[in-house]
Amino acid sequence: MIVITTPTGRIGSQVLHSLLDAGDGVGAIRVIARDPARLSPRVRERVEVVRGSHADPDVVAKACEGADRVFWLVPPTPGADSVEGHFRDFTEPLCEAIERQGIERVVAVSTLGRGIAKNAGQISASLAMDERIAATGVHYRALCPPFLMENLLGQAEAIRSQGVFFLARTADRVLRTCATRDIAATGARLLIDGSWTGQGDVPLVGPDVLTPEGMARVLTEVVERPVRAQQIPVAEYKATMMRAGATEAWAQGLADMTEALNDQDFYGADVPSTPETAPTPFRQWCEEVLKPAVLA
């Protein structure tokens, strides 16, 4: 039995559909969903659904009954009062289930930066999640991508109307990227494969070595209109997040994360690509995913 969290999210839904596409040999699948109505008819027909939040110990215990594998992702929640508390509130119910219910393997979405990232907001909280799960002794793989290409989808309107996208990253420094499709594909492979043991990170670093300026040049060619990258100050980034509804704590975490990325550069040029886990080039992703959103 495989338990899938965030089955309607960008990554979790792709993991789920990859497992369904793999056929009956995968075994039974159970999902934890706050709103089961958001699941497609295909999913509802083929999986067992436990309604609720995977921050709820009772929900996680029910979902993990008889299960041996879990796909884990802590959802970003801009309304959280504490970044560390948010990750801890989700992680503890999982760890209780591992220790009490015999979960054998966990595959979770984490981040690059282990041993490097310091005072890095959501990144530090994610790495602390890994350490807590690993401490249970479960066989564990942490999926570790850098900047997600899909982060640019929220700026499709700005690209369309203004010819610009905004990043707090220094415009002339490399920002390594990854497509969520590659995270999901790697996660699904690990969930299907019952042979791996122990604990470890799985880096997912795309093939490109692009600065934001380089990303803008690719976008210009793909959407056939001028596009530029504009750096925004970290303080302005924090204020923008709060205007969009984030709590001060969540926005400060994002600001801390951005400053750490710029100062400690663990998403930078020195990070090697991992074509076996993250093969999607930025140009291909722009053509297949971002361009339709910009031109919609």
C-alpha cells in the first residue's frame, strides 16, 4: 500500500498519475485529501481516499494503516504563524506513524542545501524535516531540487503584459532549476522500487546553467517577444508576499531563504546537473508549459 499526500497539488498529482499509469503491479494506493471533490473521476475510481489534513495525527494514522510506503510533501502555507512550527506540525504525525505502524519507506520533497544552508527560512525548515524523519530509522529518500521552473507560472501575466519577470536572485548569477515533472517521475520510481534501503538525498538539478538574464533570453526566443529579468530587493519581496496575504512570519522566512540563496549560493553554478533525475531543459519546459500560459 502506497500513501500519497498532496494528491491534488502540482507535484503530488503527477506522482499519483505516474503510479496509476504504471498499472496494477504498483499495488493499492491511498491518498490523503482535504477536498476529495478536487480529485478526478479516474483517481476516485482507483484509489482509496482519506479525507483531511496530513498535519492531523488521526488522519495520518488512518491513512497509514497497512501501508508500507509514503510519498510526503509539506504544503506551502502562507498563512502559517511559524515556518518551523508549520513543518513540525506536519512532520510529527508522519514520524508517529512510522514508529507505530511499520512504514518501511518514505519519499519526501525537500531541497538542496544540506550542510550549507544556514538561517534559510523554508529551506532550513525542510532540511530539519529530513533530519526528523531520518531519525526514525525508516528507509528514506529526500528529493532535493533547486529553484522550481513552475515558480515562473505565477508571473505569466507580467511576462505577457510587461515583458518582465521578477526574481530576488541577482540577475547575473546562475540559478539552477528543475521541472516538477522530473521530481514526480523520480518520486514515483522510488515508490515503485522496493529494493532500496538506507537514507539519502536525491539531487534533482536540471541541465541548464542559466542566470536570470539567460532565462530571459530563452523566454524571449520562446514567446517571440522581448522578456527581461528584473531583480527586486529582498525587503520589497517580503512586502509583496505580505500584500498577497502571507503572514509576517512566512514572508520573513521567504526573505531569509532568498538572502541565504544569494549569500550561500547553494543553487548556483557549482552545483552539478543530474540528468538521470532531472532531464528537462528550461527551454523545453518554457515551450511546453510556460508559453501556453503566457499566450493564453
